[in-house]
Amino acid sequence: MNKYIEQAKKNKVIQQLRKALKGLSFNVSLVDFSVINIIDETANAPYIITPGTQTVDNKQFISVHDVWDLMAVLFENGYEYEGESKQYSKFNKDDVWIYIQKQLGQPAYFTIELTDLLLTDDLYDLYYKFLDTVSYETKKLVPIPEAFESKEASKEALARADILGIYGFELPMETYRILECNV
């Protein structure tokens, strides 16, 4: 896993973001396939960052105040505000697109979707929280237990597997059959 950490440290996007985010009072992470895009050095890919989640009454959410602070920090560091969607605030600097996640995203069904790179810690503590190197290196999807919990979850996992196929990941046939039988 250290080879991926070393690779990320050298990445121009990571270096720019870490510099811009230095001094924030909350954690910010690069999430989901944005981390894979860093590892694979995918050109012109948007990078999704998210402030740490908060929990109230057993419900997780992203603080709107943290999103505003994050928007201000990017703006102050030369990122241009480009627009909004329900899910993201979008910024651009030198053709590097940064999407600030404003709401918790869709549920994950595979280990590779849980990849999370903390950006606001000491550079040498940079880590991948959940990079499944087996899944990444073999390009085979490894489902998490929630994918098997209900018919709906299995159906959504199969649909998500089709989407992840675009990134070169495949669902092993045996796993596919088990999920399909659950639907």
C-alpha cells in the first residue's frame, strides 16, 4: 500500500489541494473513485472532496458550514467557482475540477468504493483508509456484506457493478450469480 501513498504524495492535484486546505479545523477527504483517478493518473477527471461527517441523533450529515468554509478556502487559493448541483459545489483551477460533496452520496456496495484519502493531516500521515489493494490490483469487485442484505441491495449492487465496469472492474461470475439469485 505504501507505493500508492508515495504515488499520491507526488501527485500535482494532491499537492495543490493539501496546500490550499492547510490550517482547516476539520478533516477533508478525497473520496470514492477520485482516489483511483489519482493512483491511475486519469486525465481530466473530476476530484470529489468531502468535509468530515457529523452525527446527530444517529444520523450522519455533512455540515453546511464546513462546505461554506471549504468553498471559501478554494476560492481564496485561486479556484474559480463554476456552479452547483444538488450534490456538489464545483470549482476549477488550471483545468483541475474539484467537486465539494454537500450531501452524503449513494451507498457503497464494493470495497473499492470505500476508498478515502485524508487530505488535511500531516503529509506523512497521508493514508488510504480503505484501499482494497486486492480489488484494485486484480480489477475484481469485492462486495461488502450490505450488498447481500436484501433484494433491493443486491439489485443496486449489480447495477453499480455495471457502472464500475467502465473503470475496468469486473464482478467475478460466482459473486454475480449469488447476487443475481438474491434478486
